[in-house]
Amino acid sequence: MILDPTNQYIAMILSQCDLSGKVILEIGCGQGRITRDLADHAQRVVASDPDAASLEAARRAIAANNVEFVPAPTGVPDLPAMSFDMVIYTLSLHHVPVAEMTDSLNQAAALLKKDGVIMVIEPGESGSFTLAKEQYGAGSGDERPAKEAAIRAMCTLDGWAMEETINFYTQFQFDNDQDFFTKMLPGSARHPHSFLEEVRRFLEQHRTQGGIVLTAERRLHVLRRAA
């Protein structure tokens, strides 16, 4: 699987924030797909994730000397206040327990310098990959309630204002059906044959010369301190 082969994430981030000379904290770096691009533009990136295996995979994948990997079992790492120019949640805020989302954002805000910003990238509602998640439980499955809660937490964060949402699309490129099943439907062999055939018919609609290409809407939110 190739995630975001056309580099839409970093293009949208750069359209909203100049990263040159910036020190960035990434919350929920996963296996480092976006971390790598952030490091190409920022002065320094601290990448964190609560999952130790994902963090280790990111560490192995990224050789840049301006990236530091920090475990964050509770979501936001324990770091000195006012240390960063930007905190970015890369598809991670909606994974925070709903009751803890506002607290997570406040912890992130405390790590920012006076003019620092919070950037949150969240899944959108449309796209063929999003449909596969909702209909077939691919990846992390149907996340609509969590996504709605994340938006509420951002909109009501005391002392912060959310700018206009930027919508864009990214791609997931799979070699073939088996690549999709392995990456997005582990344990799929336990499903009924009829279910697997339905998924294959769905994937066939999105087959290209380069493999199976699914799209996913993403939403980029920038929060700045209110005047």
C-alpha cells in the first residue's frame, strides 16, 4: 500500500502555514508518513504516538536528523511549556476518548509559544476509501461519531478560534485485492465468502493501471489564539 502518493497532506499544510524555521510537535505520528514530509520543511520535528510499535516503525523509516521520536502513552507527551511553534494532530484527535479531547487540546496549547498554532487534520465524510470503512469496516471502521466529537472540541476550545476548514482528498494505492485485505481487513478470511466477493466487486470499480486507488476526503483545521 502507498499512502498519499501525490503528497496532498504536506501541500495542504504548507498552504496554511510556513514551516521554515519552525519547531513542530506531531501528535499521533503513526508510522511516520506525514512526519517525513514535515521534516523536509521544518527546523525540528518531535513525533509522538501512544503506540510503541508504530513509533518504532516510524523511527526505522525516517533517517532525518531533525526528527526526535517521543513515546506518549497518554496522547500528549510531557514536554516543557512554550516549546513549539506548531502542534499538529495528524488524523489522531478523533482517536482520543471523547471525554478527553478538550483536555488533550489544552495540553497541546500549553506547549505552544505565544504565536503558536494548533493544526488538526481529520477524516472527512466522502471518498471511496471512506465508503469502504463505513460499509465493510476497513481500517479503523466507521468513525463518524468520533469525528463529530472532535469538531465540537475544536469549536468550543476556550481562548482559541478555528479558521475556515480546508477540504482536500488524498489517495490509498493498493497493489491488488490481497494488498487491500491484508492492510485494511486483517482476519478477512473469517468473513463469509459472499462478503469477500462484495468487497472484491467494490474494489474492481477502482482498479487502475497502477493498482487499486481509493480516495479519502480530509479536513484541515487551524486554530489560533483568539484576539
